[in-house]
Amino acid sequence: MPAKLKKALGLFETTMYGVGIILGAGIYVLIGKAAGIAGNAVWLSFLLSAVIALFTGLSYAELSSMFPKSAAAYVYTRKAFNSKQVSFIAGWMAIFIIIAASAAVSLGFAGYLNAFTGLPIVPIAAGLIAVLSVINFWGIKESATMNTVFTLIEAAGLLMIIFLAVPHFGSVNYFEAPAGAFGIMTAAVLVFFAYLGFEDLADVAEEVRDAPRTLPRALLLSVAITTLLYIAVSVSAVSVLPWQQLGTSKAPLADVAEAALPGSASTLGAIALFATSNTVLFLLIAGSRILYGMANQGALHGHLAKVHSKRSTPWVAIITIGALSAAFVLLGSIRQVAEMTDFGAFVIFLLINLSVIFLRFRQPGTKRPFRIPLSVGKFPVTPALGALFCAGMLFYFNAETVLLGLGAIALATVFYFIWGKNAK
């Protein structure tokens, strides 16, 4: 009998998983770049991104309660649209997001370590992915324990920033936006990367106890906790340092800490290492589970569905996602990789929100342990708003990012005709 994934995660571990993967995925890395675009109004960019994330988060919550399976985007779109090609593209884009996000956050980790040691950024980032892939292989329970510890450390770092900034509150105009509303929107596109991760909770569904009830609650708790922290930290950062200085910083929150309390940069920089490495670990976990889930459905080569007999982890998928993420590190630009990730995310989130709407009409009788409130008849309002937001945000990307994103979709179409047509 083939080995299976182990159900080892309860509500606390799953919520910590969500908080941990979200927190390190941008606030420690991209807040400086975002402040350089939106100015002191960068907190509005985080708020706007939070609203979009919440709309889509509610959609994931309902769908995860209906279909608690790995490779969530693939499964949900297959159920909703009954199209192998659409679901394959959704699954492929989810993998693309994971790979690009792992590379971007690894580069963020390397940037902080470079500030301490002067070591080259790209080899550090690739080495981090290799080490964390080994931990991913070791086991989901062990990974979750490490995540809980690292999440508490990274949250302490953000609370430290807020505490140090308290004497500076009110020192600037928090609505100052050098590029106006367009700059706030453009920064929102960038910092949406900081919220990515809530959707990855759905990809570990087969390792969560009582997943139909646990996943929705953990997902919504994760988004709420991180939103409060993000807004407080962004206000704190521009209160201490001018947005122009933040915009050019390689280690923005460490610089904020140093300006508020000389000598504290090393502490914050060390915490940032925990935060970014924590995020990379769970991106790699989510990516390997997507590959595993799609292989189980016959959409990818069956070898990717192999589970190690002793560790109960999908070891072939783990090696594959780690190798692809390390290759993406060679791009070297955090902002470019982050924007590519966001483009792919908005495409998937558009499909996820539409999936909720389609399933309300196609499978009205299917049990929904979590059901999104606010509907007009059968038509759910919140997923419709989420779909509109996601479609609208696609117009705020530069031409290079759009072309790369469309290239990824085209490549997905090619691979569909190679592998995906054999899906169950």
C-alpha cells in the first residue's frame, strides 16, 4: 500500500503556518520599495491589498471547506469549470507563483545576510533553498514546529518596530503620496506580495485535521492578524525614516530600527533572517504539495506523487520545487520577481473567485461547512468584488511583467497538451 501524507496540523499550527508564511513574504523585504513609490501613504497600499486579499481569502475559505485537497487551485477550478485545460493552467500558475515567491524571499534573506557579512547574494539565496528543502523532506510536523518558533520571533521583530516608533507617531503627513492615487495603487500591486501565503494553506489540506472546518478559520485568522501588523508597521516605518530613504534601503526595517534606537539594527536584521527563511520553507512545502496533488490527479508525471515511506513527505516533488526555485534566484531582482509573482497570483485569484460563483449555481446542494455571507439569491457578492479587483489590478503591471506572465500561461498551455490531457 503506497505511503500517505500524515494529518498532523490542528487549528493553532495551521494558523501559525498562515501567519508565518505571510509575515515574512514582504514586510521585511518590500516595504522600502513600496514606500519609495507611495510615499508616507504606503499604509494605504497595504490596506488596499488587504481588502483584495480578504475578498479572495473568503473564496478560498468556502472552497477549502468543500474540497479539502492538495493542489487547491487545480481542484477548485476543475470542479467549477469542468475544463482540464483551465484547471491545468491554474495549477501551473500556482506552481509558477510558488517558485517565483520562493526566489524573491530567498533574495530578501540574502540581502539581510549580505548587510551583516558581505557574502554574495545569489549563492546565499540558492543555499537557503537547498537547506530548507531538506527540512521540508524531513516531515510536516517538524516543519510546523520550526515555523511556530520562527513566526513568534518574526512577530516580535515587527512589534519591536512599532514600539520603537511610538515617540515618532504624528511626525509626518501620512497621506503624502508623491505619485498620487496611481502611486498608491502601483505600490499596492507590489505589496500584495506581502499577503501571499494565505492561499497556500489550502494546499496542505490533506495534512490538516478536520480540514473542512479548520482551514477556513485558520485562513481568515491569518489574514486578519497580518493586516493589523502590516498597517501598524508601515505607519511606524515612515514615522521614523523619510520615505525617500526607505525607498533606497536594502534592509529597510533594520534601518528603521537603527534610526529609532542606534545599535538595534543587528537585532532586527537577525529577526528578518528568521522571517524570510520561515516564509521560504512554507512556500517550498506548498509548492511540493501542489506538484504532488496534480500528479495524483494525473495532470503531471506520476513520479511527482511518490511519498517517502518513512518521512511521509512527497520527496520527488520536494526536490523538483527546490531545484526550480533555486534556478529562479538567478534573476537576481527582488522587485521583478515579486511583480511576476503578483501577476500570476491575480490571474489565479480571478479564477478562484469566479469558481465560487460558478459552483453556487452548478453545485448548490454541495455541503459548505463555511459559506461566504452576503448573497443576492444564489449570487455571492464578495467573490464578484474580488474578481473585479483582481482583474483591475492586472492593468497596473509594467509591460515586461505582463509579457513574462503571459509567457508563463502560454508555456502552461504547451505542457497541458504534453501532460495535462491525461488528467482524471
